[in-house]
Amino acid sequence: MSGTGVTQALSAPRRRRRFSLKEALLFLAFVGPNVALIAVFTYRPLIVNVYYSTLKWDISSDFATKVGLGNYREFFRSGEAGHVLLTTAIFTVATVGLSLALGLLVAVALNRKLPGVGFAQATVFAPYVLSGFAVALLWLYIFDPNIGALGAILRSIHLTSPDWINNPRLTLVMVIIVYVWKNLGYAAVIYLAGLQAVPTDILEAAELDGASAIRRFFSVTFPLLSPTTFFLLVTVMLNSLQAFDLLIGLDKLGHGAKTLIFDAYLTGFYDGDAGMSATMSTVLFGLLAVLTLFQLVFLERKVHYR
């Protein structure tokens, strides 16, 4: 090998190292600020919240007492914990199930080449981008038994409007209805994108084999939508467990829709117990982590990626 060849062979690894260093610096330049912001505004508050959950601390006091896991024992031994967790479970299961089921039905209805279908799609999605608190105030006037539109309609046919606001069970039903109405468009738009990505040749082959429209949907289309359903299941569930603005707008003091995150807010800012509020928030984070891990590990196995 000539002297020039030896020099080139030795300098090649150096160039690769310099090139890799440049790539690493470029990567850090783009990713570094985002990682720093996430660390400061997401992970740091999370760690601080876990620390606060080990304190007995009145929010108006300058002093706090370390109690270790005392707040957790107090929370789970209290009768309130069972009610709050049950309410959270009912709200989450109902909102996730109804949002996905109705969203799929709306998506199927909108997956047509008809005049005005674009306007209909925008109309369905519009409530999702509205302020949750503003939507809550609007629906309060609808559900109000005395001055609400729903009460007026029922009185016109000689029926009495239920007391949606003061009856705890009906309050929870009211919150579920409004939440599903607001978030229905999100599930519908995602499902619509999934429906439009289904290969037409597979559907045409099933039709040639004599499969009816219903059979084609449940045997071909719906299984091919499993990645979309899995994505929606994860995102809608996380959003439902963290729903707050609608709840505080419709049920200001947690009369019937006191979910875990809502109870954490009431405990901290109305009762002034910052330590217990942090404990509830940490429990909610643990619940979110466990459910997300379960979905990613077990439910994703049922997903059929094409």
C-alpha cells in the first residue's frame, strides 16, 4: 500500500469521528432546549409534588411537618377515597366508551362523498377546540331546570325537568353528556382519517365474495382500524382522567362529579390541605402510568398493523 493510501486510511476514522461530533452537537442544539423545558416545567414539578405528598402542610402556613407515607394511609383509609375512585372510574369508562363508539359512528356517516360533508366535518370537530369552561357555562343554561332550554322543552310537553345540578347522580350524568359532546369530534376526525386509509381493494374483494356492508365493516374495516382505536383509547383515557375545566364549570364544588383530579383541587384550594392534595395528584400520576403501561404492553398485542 502506498504512503498516500495509508494516510487516507488513517484519516478516515478521524473524519467519521469529527462528523459524528458535529451530528451530536447539532442534535443537542435542536433537542437540548426542549429537553431543558420539559425537565424544568414537567419533571421538576412532578418530583416536587411527590415530596409535598410526604408533608402535612396547610397551604396558608409557612411550616410543614414530614409525615412520610402518612398522607397515603389517611387517603386510602378514608371513606372518601372509595367514592372518589369509583366516580373517577365511572366517568372515565363512560366518556371513553361513548366517545369512541359515537365517534366511530359519526366517522362512518361522514365518510361519504356528499355535498357539504366538509362543513359537517368542521362542525363536528368545532366543540373540541372550544374552551371547556365556556362550554360548561353554556350547557348549565341548557340543563337548568328553571330557565334552561331543556326544561322549557320538557314543560312544553307537560313534563318536569330533573334537577341536574343538585342531584349528585344526575350531575355526574350531565357532566358525562357534556364531556362526550365536546370531545366527540376528536374521535370522529381520527377515525375518519383511519377509514380513508383502509385499502379499497380489500373492501372490493370482500364485496365480490358476497359480504354484506355490515359484514365488511366488522370483518374487514374495523380490524384494520385497530391501530386507530388503540391510539384513541390511550389519548382519550388520559384526557378523561385529567379532565378539569368542564368539571369545575358544571359542578363547582364536586357535588356529584368529584373525580380524583377534581378532588385534589378542592382539597388543596378549598380545604387548604396542600399535602393531601399532592398525595391525590401523585396517586393520579401512578394510575395514569399503570394504565398506560398496561395498554402498551398488553392491549397493543391485539393491534393489527397493516
